[in-house]
Amino acid sequence: MTACESVTPPQGGKPGWAALTSPRIGPWLRLLKKMAEAYSLVPEFEITLEGTHHGPITSKPTMFLENGSTEEYWKRQDAAQVMALLMWVGLGLGGGEAMGNWSRYIYIMIRDYG
């Protein structure tokens, strides 16, 4: 074990490990960019994509959303609202077409978590 692998990352997760990226992330990123521009978050917020991510530990392809890297940005309600809207629209909860077929996953979540 290397020195790097023996230290627990401050962001969580497991040393030397990163979550799998979802291959379905492209449409979500494009929609997030449009929404961020529409709500005047750009250019203050840079809309980027990380190929991998620290914890939590999961073996499923994953997409993480973050609004900034500092506490100042984490408190931004306007950015949080855009991310909530992204999930609402992307999952088709507002009556529109969802990006991808999530019915199987929603069933599993309801079954496992009530």
C-alpha cells in the first residue's frame, strides 16, 4: 500500500478509487449549461464535467452535481434551484419527456427505500 492509498481523502470515499461516470451524462450537461445561462449563473459559475469523482462509494455509473467548491458557493440558493430544476426536468417530473428511461431505477428506489 502506498502512502497515498493509506490516507482517507478529506472529501470522503476510498483512497485510490473513483466512481464510474454515467455514459448518459451528455444531455444532462447540455441542459445544465442552458439553464445556468438562462438564470444568469454564467460566467460566474463555470459549468464543467469531471471524468471521475471522490466518494460516496458506489459501483453504479454515477452523476454528481456540485454548485462550487467553497462554502460561499454552496450557500447559493440560485445555483441550488437550477440544479433542482435540472433534476426535475431531466427526470421528466414536470410532465415532459425524461432524459433516459428511469422507471426501473425509480421502482428500485421505492422498493428499497420506501
